Amino acid sequence: MADQPELDDYLAFFETEPEILIPEVGWYYGAKFVSTRDDDRIVAVIAPGDGEISFKWWQNRTLRADFNLKGVVDWSLDCTSQREVLFLKFHQPGIGFLSLQLKPTVCFAWVTEWA
């Protein structure tokens, strides 16, 4: 299994300090990131230890995406000078991955397999 991103990696990805939701157990079980970039506002709660992520994205005060996902088994970041993407792989059969890009623009892709 590949190395999982650390808190510093997520700090760079979201470009903000998180709120640690349960300080007694640490960021790995709940870190809330609130980030504003131009007209985009992002609120993400990650809990790699529980395999969960929630993500909300507003653009010009219009909600563009709102999802709460469980069963994440692999978290990886691909950050270059051209783009920054979080890749999530899931435990469920038929679900390939979710990619969440924050730079240069916010977008996401959900990849699944046809039966």
C-alpha cells in the first residue's frame, strides 16, 4: 500500500489550517478544512482513519457539490505545478475512484465500472 498523505500534505492541498473535530483522537479521525479561493468556497471534512470524507463547494454562493462518502480505503494526493488532485479509492466493488481537483480550477470526477 502506498504511503498515505499526512496532515502537512492536506494543509498544502486545502491551503488552510483545519479544525480538529475530536482533539483527543487527532486529525486522522476528523479534520475540517474551510478554504476560499476567488469565487469558490470549499468545506471538507476528512477522516482517513474512518474512511470518510464530506465535501461542499460553493461558487458565487451557489452550491455546486455536496457529498458525504464512506468506505474510502486509499487516499493519495497528486500535486504538481499544473494541478492539485486528491484521489480516493473505495472498498465497494465497481467503484473505481473519485478525483477532487482544487487547482487550477475546482472540479471532480467519479469513475465507476459498468456491470
